[in-house]
Amino acid sequence: MTIQEIQKVDLTSFCYLNKERYPFLLESVNHNENNRYSILFACPEKSIVLRDFSDFDFLNELESHCKQKSHDLNLPFTGGWFIYLSYELIGQIEPTLASKLQKSNIPIAYAVKIPSAVITDHKLEKTFIVDEDDDDTRINQILSDMRALENIPDETIDGEISEENEKKFTDGVKSSLDYIVAGDVFQVNLSRKWSYSLNSKQDSATIYKKLKKANPAPFSALIQYENFSIISSSPERLFSVNDGTLETRPIAGTHPRGKGRLDDTQKENLISHPKEIAEHVMLLDLERNDMGRVCEYGSVYVNEIMTLETYPYVHHIVSNIKGNLRNNIGIKEIVKALFPGGTITGCPKVRCMEIISELEQMPREAYTGSVGYVSQNGKMDFNILIRSFIHKNNTLTFRAGAGIVFDSNPLRELAETRHKAQGLIKVFES
């Protein structure tokens, strides 16, 4: 295995230079100890692609290819698989849902074998090339491309934005409240769609560059695959695995930013609001239960509770949960236990997802799905795809949602979706 230190370099520029050789980037744009790495996945090889539920069992197939080797444990990725899971993969995880889900023309899930990567450690301020096979041809190609990198153009994004019908969403909130009153569910996470028709052809890397500036986030991503791209500024981790420890970092509770003293007031109102506290604790319990399906008995605990995180347009309440994985638990069982995240479905999960399909009446695709990796050294890390564009056919689409509980007000929930969408809409205004 090769680990070669190189000079600091803009990883996004590789994606702009050659999207076939550098199709996937997971980037910590605002980083800390919990998200200190950015990873550019290079030189893709074979793929596993699921386009229809009846084709094959995706997670079974993926697990059969994920072989662990003894490699450097200090790096997050030492060769392995990059993985995309659309929200609709729940049709294989919970087969009773398959007939209720809306059809899409993009893959349900895919995994790509990745032998090489360029990794930036933001804590150490160092960048490395990694190759699992000591392949000089791949390494030299990356070094050659590094010398050929150029600045990504700072282009204006022009077009026309449209927003899904307000009444459809507020009626959906009212229907969700009826289900809550009837005792079907405790909470439903309902979302709505925006579309932006571009006036001219735009490279996904140029859009991602603008998004990073407008809405920096710890689990950002640029995914260029086949005829569509995912451009993400996600603040939320679905799960990570490091040396046998499983972690999830749920976000539940959101208030918009204010200016000056009003911003401080918004923070105080969020962290002390009985509704937000109750919602957060409920979802913590859901996530702890999910982790208990794959972790050793008694090992699951909350090591960080109700921390306030601030982003350019919203404040969030965030917690962190840890547990020790049981022996012989791989990617298949972890995804089945934790995907999709409870923070973006509601509680209980399966019934909520039935209601979501009934009320939204369209596929979520990447939204509330996930991207991440399984490394040969046993490490894994996956985000939740919120605050994310799908770029296809010269159109950008995105969704934003709100958690509906017993005392939700339809107009306030509508406003929350717009607050969450601001970080994406800002791209069109800069």
C-alpha cells in the first residue's frame, strides 16, 4: 500500500478537471475533530448498480465485495467502496414499502470500487495520495493531474426558480396531524420540492464551489455519476464506524438565524423550547433503539447531548450517540438498522414512511438518502443527504422538510422549509 504526502491542493479542482477519473468528493468544509477529513475518490473500477427492486439484493451484493484488510488505521480510507443510497432503497430494506414508493429514473443505489484517493487531514494540515496496490500508473496519473489543475471559474448561475405548491404542503401537514391524533405516529418529517431551470449549461463543480461558499457544512459532497450529479452541503452524519465503534449524530430541532441580539434570542428559544426538547429526546430514543440492533448489549450511550450548532441560515440541536458493534456486523446490517435516519422520517419509522409516500407523491431520490464509503481498514462514514441539489438535464432540484408533531402549525412548518432552503437558494443570488 502507498501513502505519499503531497502539497495542499483544492480537491474540487480534480473533479472539475476530470469527472470520470475523480467522480466523488466527500469534503469537510467546516471541520472539527469529528469531521477532520476530506476525501477525493480516484480511479474508479467496477460498479454495482441497482435500478429496480427486483434486480438483486443490493446490500447482500455489496457486503460480499467488502473485504477488510489490515491497513493504516490513521487514515479514514485506504481503498474500498464508494456508495450512494437513494431514499427509495427502503423498498428493499422494508419490502412492505416497495409498492408504495414513487418511481424514479435514476439508480436506487450504487457502489463503485475505488483503489486510490487523495485525502486532506485538516487537523494536521496535510494531504496524502493513497493507493491500495502500490500502483505507480495511478499514482503518477494523480500527480500529473495535480500539476494540470486550474482554478474553477466563478460563474454566475442564471435561471428561473419554482417552488412546490404551498397548499399541497400545508394540507400534508394537516393530514399528518390527523395521523398523529389518531395515534398512528408521533412525528412525520414532511418535505417539499424546489426546481431551478438553468439558462445555460453549468458544470457541477462550479455549482458546488458556490454552494461551499454560500452554505459551508461538515458533510459536504460532490457526486458526479452517469448523467446526474449530487451537490450537497449536508450538516448531518448518518453513521460512522471506527475501530469497532459505531456513531450517529442526529439533528432534530431547527430555528432560523437572526441578526445581532435577535440571533442570541433565537438560540435561547431553540435550546429551551419544550416542543424542540421533546422532539429531540424522542428521536434520540429512536436512534438508540436502531443502534441497539447491531451493537453490544448495554454499550449504546449518548456522549454529547443537545449541542447547539450554527450554520449560515439556521441553528440546529445536535446530539451524538456511540455504541460498540457486535462481532461480524458489516455494512449490510448497519444500513438495515440505521437507514434512513429517523430524523428525516419520523417515528415510528415504517408507518411514517408510508405516510410520507402518500402525502409527497413523488420520489425523494437523493434527498434524505446517503453517500459514504466502506474502507478496507474497516472504517465507514456516511452522511444524510439534506441541503442537496440533484443536477440533471440542466435543472437543479432540491427538497427541504420539517418535523410535524402534535402542536405543529402548518404555516410555521412551511416557513421552516423555506429557512432550510435558504442556504441553497443563496447560490442563485451570488
